[in-house]
Amino acid sequence: MTMDASTESFNDSLGLNAAGEGLWHATADAAREASSGMFGGWTAALLAKAALGDPRASGSLSAITVNYINRVPPGSALTLRSAPLGAGKSLSHWRCELWVDGVEGVAATAHIVLSNRRESDRFAELSMPQVAPPATFPVFHPPGPFGETMNIHSAFGADPFNQPTTRSIAWLRESGDRPLDALMLVYLSDVGWPRCWALGASPRLSSTITLSTYIHGTPDEIAACGNDYILSDFVGTRIAQSTVGSRSNLWSSDGTLLATTEQLCWFR
């Protein structure tokens, strides 16, 4: 299959070069820079890819929790390590680490669960918010290089400042034509303005401490999305003592719950 330049850009952005068992080299793609270093969704997706790409791995991504420890400078050389922690018939647990070459201390760690899913009973408690299609709303690109890789159409909560609620609902799509997969869902799971912004009239410095993404969509359901928009329903949980809790639900355009996320941020 021939990929266009924008699709190749996302794939190349997550490029990993094997350097031994459970050892990888990569480069922090400057095109995915956010306000204080690399976009957290990019870091999470790269860590997930290290586990999925390990020859010892089996199954699809079910869950990933990333702890962000040190800043990852755009353009920096990176080393990643992936290691299995234990496995059963259906589930395997992995630990992945990301290091900035030449910098002491790990930059990010991830605990990852891979699964060989089997058919079972089904039930869904949540329903997708009823909003108009993406083309109904103007496109928005967040500031910075990362923002140029995203097309965001806000259905609710487009203005983040001085708001009585932290909730926002938006259609999201990476600017390339790359089909949706688990890595892209992880990438999109961190897209959203910092919920502490709702407390004032201007942006406040914030950074993600930890981000968990849970993949609910089956591989077939995710593949059926193609390069369609995904609906993000994002809301804060509590803001206190310099921390911001938030969660989001990611839906396909036909109303299938694909992923849920939970994160904690630090702000000033």
C-alpha cells in the first residue's frame, strides 16, 4: 500500500530502531512538540509501540499507564527499553522505559497490558453525546508544532477560559490520512486543553504527571473507523493543591466507545 507524505510523517514520527532484545533507539520528533516538551500523547504512543513491537509480545493493546518524570526535548536522541513482567494465556504485562540519551534519569515509564481477546458477553453503560458532524464546526489547530498535526472541531467548550464547567466535546483527527489504530488512539487520548484553564482568563503552566488509556474497541471496530474523526468527551474531575484530575471518553462516529482515559496534571 502506498502512503501519502502526511501518513508517512506519523509513522516516521514513531520510528523505532531495534538495538537488541528489548532495546530500541528513536528520535523525539520536533513536529510533535507541545508547550513544555514533547506532546504527552506522542510519548505514550512511542512507549506502547516498544511493547507491541517486541518479538516476545503477543496480542493487542488493552491498557497503558504512562508516568512522565523528566522533560523530553524535541529532536533529542532516545533509548527505550521493553521488558515482559509476566504473562498468562490471555494477558501479558510489560514495563517500558524511555531515556533521553546523555541525560541522567529515566524520562518516562509505562506499564502496558496486551491481550489476546476472546468473544464474550457485551454491555455498554455509556452513550455517546449527540452532537452535529465535524464539518458543522470550524477547524482549530492548537498552538505549537503539535497543533499543526491535529484537526479539532469543537462542539462544546471551545473557549477554555473563565468557564463554569471544565467539560469539552470535540471531533479529533490527526491531519494525515493514516487509519486509526491503537497507537493513534493513545496519541489522541491526551488531546485537550488543560482543565485548570477554566479557572482564569489566560493559560496557566501545566504538565501531565500520569496518563492512563484503556482500549475498549476491538481491533475490528477500530479498523472500521478508517481515518474518520473521533469524538472526545473530556472533563475535569477535581482541581486542588496544584493538581488537576481529568478523564475522557473517545467514540467512533457511529457511537462505539473505543477508549477511556484518566490523567493527573500539575499546574501553577
